[in-house]
Amino acid sequence: MVTCKQFLQELNDFLDPNVDAVMKAHLNRHVSECPNCFVLVDTTRKTLQIYKGMEPQSIPEDVESRLLKALERKMAARPND
């Protein structure tokens, strides 16, 4: 049986139309039995549909710079796995 944590780790595969059929069926079973993961999948699918239809937008250089610096700090603070 797949736990919610395991399902979340496999969410990208679940949403991938080319994922292995056995894996898809295994994950589908969890979604059909877990209302929380069902809502997560439904919301994620809807969000992806919205963003796929949008044109890319640029962000101001100062915002991009601050974002990249914040990500670098965050990555540097992560313990090595």
C-alpha cells in the first residue's frame, strides 16, 4: 500500500502520461482511496492546465537576482544527502 508521503514523492510520475502502466495503476489505487491525495492531484492538474495556456512572462532583473540569491542560500544551507 502506498502512503501519502510516498505518493507525493511519485506525483510527477503519476501526472506523466508516459509513466509505466503498473506504476500508474499502483498510484491510481491510492488516489482513489485517499481524498486528500485526490484533491492534491485534481488541483495540480487544474493548475498545470491554466499555466500551459499562458505566455511566458519576464520578471524584473532585481527580482530575478534576489530570487537566485535566496535559492543559492537555501541550497547552501541544505544538509548533503
